[in-house]
Amino acid sequence: MLAPVNDVMAWAESFDHLLECKSQLVFEDFLRTEYSEENLLFWLACEDYKKITSVTEMTVAARRIYAEFVQVDAPRQINIDCVTREEISENISQPGPNCFDRARKLIYGLMENDCYPRFLKSEIYQAHLEQAEKQ
């Protein structure tokens, strides 16, 4: 599926434009080629988590995010410092709406400063840009 030309052009304007776009699957595909899609998946899970209002749902979601991304040897373990990982571990029994904020910000910074510039230079992005310009 091709993204609309305006979306593809906006991706280069800012990292936030890319994350706000419904076509962020292109970025996920790029991250998959770099073996780092867990960063985007974690960030998206945290964005969804922040919208939860029920304490019960929040606890279930927090434990799922922790098991999938945060705990050591998690299936999609994100690369965060041990202090942040420990802070989340200590709060996971009674998670609040901000329990992943520090890790979310670290991962956002990693994607924005490391992955995003490479994405803009990637063949995946360049091919989408070329196709969009032909529309």
C-alpha cells in the first residue's frame, strides 16, 4: 500500500510527523531490517497505555508491556539503562499512568536521533518518496 504523497513528504519534516502518520508501517518495516522494530512497538504500546483509565486494565497492560519489552530477556527487549529498567520493575506491581515515561522518552530519543536519520536515507523511504512523487 502506497502512502499519500503528502504523508511521505511530511515524514522528512519531523520525526513526530512520521509517528503521527497512519502509514508508520513503512518505518516499522525499516526498523525490522535493522532488527530494532521493538523500539517503535514499545513506544506505540506506551502511547496506548497512557490512554487507559481503568486501574485493572492499566495493571494488565503494564504487565504485558513489561513482559514483552522491559524485563531482562523479554521477547522484544528494548535497550534501556539498568536504572530505568529497575525503576519500572519496582513500580510494576502498582503501575501508574507514568510508569513507562522515562523508558518511553529514552526510546523516542533513540529513534529520533539514530533510526530516523537512517530511515530518511534508506532505500525503503526513497522508494516511497519516488512512488509518491509519481502519483
